Amino acid sequence: MSALLARSWERVRSLLPARADYAVMARTPRRDLLAGLTVAIVALPLALGFGVSSGLGAEAGLATAVVAGALAALFGGSNLQVSGPTGAMTVVLVPIVARYGPGGVLTVGLMAGVLLVVLALFKAGQYMRYIPAPVVEGFTLGIACVIGLQQVPGVLGVAKPEGDKVLVVTWRAFEEFATAPNWTAVALAVGVTAVMLLGARWRPTIPFSIVAVIAATVAAQLFRLDGATPIGDLPSGLPAPSLGFLDLSSLGSLIAPAVAVAALAALESLLSATVADGMTVGQKHDPDKELFGQGIANLAAPLFGGVPATAAIARTAVNVRTGAGSRLAALTHAAVLAVIVFAAAPLVSRIPLAALAGVLIATAIRMVEVGSLRAMARATRSDALVLVLTAAATLALDLIYAVAIGLVVAGALALRAVARQARIDPVDFRPDLPGEHSEEEHALLAEHIVAYRIDGPLFFAGAHRFLLELSEVADVRVVILRMSRITTMDATGALVLKDAVEKLNRRGIAVMTSGIRPGQRQALDSVGALGLLQREGREYASAPQAIAGARVHLQKTGLLPAPSRIAPATEQASR
């Protein structure tokens, strides 16, 4: 028991930050402080917008950015990651809010934090790298579409209609707008979106999101625009930590949403960390530490009224591009937002909701990398299919179903491609002219002996094709199977091989084998195929030995009346 506890503690210690992680912060503090300030300016309207969009209010977005942003920076596995509320997480939270209310969302965040810590303890971070690129691209495209559609009520200046399906809500918002148009809200949202998109092309280093939001707020206040509904009152500071939202009786019904939130947080955080590594030289994140940091952040954020958090790819990219080199930048970003919460809440409360909707629409548009989508679509038809299906499932269903569908389809297509590599070919013993048989092969055919070489995998995805081909052998007395080039074999492959041998035996055809590898014996033995292949000594180490054994068998059965005058098979046929 003590040994188990010691190992568990060592595992936890390996996930905690080391002194070296913080020592890096002293190298370029000025550059990190400037990067953190820049990221905070970019993050402010996003935190407000995602908080409003989630249904818990702007204060929830700010609390998440401050608390989760600081803790993920302290305990995470990347020096450059910036965490907080994100659009992808908002997409998941909206139906949870509609069904379980704000308290349910906070409970889900707490449960997701526990799950992320457990994933880190079990070293699950390394497995996220196996998600195919078309799934990630389709997932991102679908999220961008959902985020954009979620902002339609804000853009149109109407109250968010009832419903948890984004397409239904969007349609109802247009119907409500048609009865009482609010062109002021539309103008503010379109203006903010245009400033952000055009400004990014003109001066990419300037945070046009905050410029556009300030301009929209000043215009709404100066001209007293009636259609520009403001955020409303914000608390001047963070609330005291509390577990008052926790309802133990509801935990069972919240397991599925918590798993979805944890899976999304893990996926987006590790994807963001990988992107950050690729944008720099010498930086490499620890995936398990990153999951641990995100888990700690999500355990703490709900206590302060914050929504579940994850790493933010856009803010992380801004952090890297402005010269960040350590965790100090992300910590500075959280500190600046905390100052804004405590000192500037009255000013922030006047920001029009339509302006925040414009910010999120511009963010959704910039999430779509047209070049990457075009490359995936052109790569293979399978990649294009996976991308489209994942994006459509994200829009019509939800993110977790979308990723699951994408992974299943990608896996099925990959298995089909691998299965097609398996071949069963008649053996040519000498490289004669194309279309001609060697003298040795003519001799074997004359003796009613045929040798087949099996290349590639023999497993469930393609084994039955092998059975059909082998069972159709005609006008032979002995079949020799050369098995040394089988790359992998599972129970299905072994069963199919056994069925083929039994069918040939029932037709009076003996089956000899050569080159069975040690790794294949367990699968063959588990289904009873190995004993069938070894019957009467029909397993041989090499192909020449199998050919000699086939001739001995034919002599014993009277089908080869005299000792063979044919020379032994060449060494090219070995195994």
C-alpha cells in the first residue's frame, strides 16, 4: 500500500511545475510584460463576448479569463499558452445552460476539472496527437459556423429566442427582426466586424478589436443610440469563492456534459499548444502537464462564477507573435484583466452587445483557414469526406458527436486503405519475361502444386477477400502458403485462414505452409488454425522445404507415381 501511495505521489509531483519552468520568466521580462498587455487588450472583448454568448453573462467571461488564465499559466505544460473562455467551449455550454441552468454549467466545469486531472495522471495527453488533421480542420470549420450563427440575435438586436439548436434559434431571430427591425444594432455589429477584418489586413500588429469596441461604445453614448443595448451592470471585482451552486443530486445527470466539456478542453488545449510550438524555435510543451494545468484552472473557475475554460488558439498566437517567451506573459494578461474588473467595470458595462457580437463574428471568420481547407480537400477524397462530415456534424449535432463521427469515418477509411494493401499472389520463382512462367513453375503446375505468397496485413478489414480468392483455387492437389510477409494478423484473419484451409481440405486439396512468424502463432493457435496447419507435418520453415514436402505427400497418395526429376526450387523461393 505504501509503495502504491509513493508511486502515486511521484506521479503527481511529475505534473507539478518545476523551478526551471519559472526561472525562464527572468530572461526577458520586459518583452513578456508587453506581450501580456497586448493579449489582455485582445482578450477583453472576447472574454466579455463569450461570457454573454454562453448565457452566464459578461462577468462570467471576465472571471474565467482572470482565474483560469492565471492558474493555467502557472500549472500548465506550455510557456506560451493563454487560456480563458473560448468560442468552441461556448458552443458546448449553450445547450447545457438551456437545460440545467447556470448552476449546472458551474457544476459541469468543476467535474470537467476533475476529469482533466485524472487524464493527466493517466498520461492521456500523448494520445491526442493521433487525431487526424481533416477531423481537426472540419471541427474548426464547424465551430466557426456555429459561433457566427450564435451571434445573429445580437447582431439583429433581438432577444435570444428559445431553443438549443443554433439553426432554429437563428431562424427565429430573423423572424423576430422582420417584425421590428433594429438597424442600429446591425450597423454597429457590421462596423465592428469590418474594422477588425480590414484593420488586420492593413496593420496586423494593432489590436483592432478593442479599437472597434471603443469606437462603437463612444458612438452609442455620444449619439444616444436607442437600439444599442449595453452589457449592463458588472460587479466591481470577483465574487468570493463559493460552492453554493453545487447540487449533489444532479451529479449523475451531468456526467455526460462534463465528459464532453473535458474532452473539448483537452482537445483544444493540446491543439493550441502544438500550434504554439510550431510558431517558435526551442519551445516544446508537456501534454500531460498541460492537461493538469487546465484541470486545476477548471476546478477553480466555477468557484468564482466562471465558465469552463480551455486554451485559446487566437490569443496564444497573439502572445507568440508579440514576443512572449515565458509564462509571465499569460500571467500579465490575467493580471491586466483583473485590474480592469476592479477599476473599470462601469466603463465596460456600457459596451453595446451588438459590438461584442461583431467581435465574435470577425473571430469566427478568422478561424477559417481557407488554404488549409483547400489543401485537405485536394489531398484525397477520403480526407475531403472526413472534413465535410465533421463540419456538418458540428453544425447539426454537437462537438463531441462531430469528433466521434470524424474519428470513426477516418478510421474506417484508413482500415479500408490498409486492407487493400493485402495481396495473395501466385509465386514466380524466377524473373523471366513478363507473362511467362519459369521452368520450375511449369513443373509445379504440371504436378498440380501451386504456391501463393501472402503480402501485407491479414486482419478483419480485408481477410474475407482473401478467403474468396483462396477458396476458388481449381485443378490442384497441393496449395503452399508462404506466410513470412504477413505484416499483421488478428483473430479474424486467423479464422478466415482456418476456414479457407478447411474448405480446401474438404475438396481433397492439401495445404502446406512456410515461414510462419512467432508473432502469428498466438493468433493462429487461439482459433485452432495452428493445429490444422501443423497436421501431418505440413508446416515448413522455407518454401523449398514445403515444395519437397508437397511432392512427398503426392507420392504417398499415388498422385505422383515416380520420384520427381525436377530440380529443387531455387533459393529465390525461400520462405
